[in-house]
Amino acid sequence: MADDERDDLKAKVEAALSGATDVLWITDKRGRDVGVPAAKIAYVEVGSADGDRRIGFGG
């Protein structure tokens, strides 16, 4: 995800958590739209584009 897209996603999440919108709409990497009720958002992690990718249960 490009930096400008990451900033847009953060703004959408913040709007949903502040009550400005009832549903957080995001597009996944396959181009599908996903709606998440703002009241159900419990945790959001936005990683960096060059972050390490872990596989399995190791830490």
C-alpha cells in the first residue's frame, strides 16, 4: 500500500471511530469492497510497505 493510500485509510478509520460514519468501507488487495460496522472496530494495524512478513506462530 502506497503512503498516500495508507494515510487515506487512517483518515477513514479515524472518521469511523469518531462517529462521523457508521460503516468503514475499505478495498482489499483483490479489489473487493469490505464494509465493517464502526461500532465493531476493536483493533487496527497499518503496517509499512517494507515490513517483515512472518509465517507461522514464531515471534
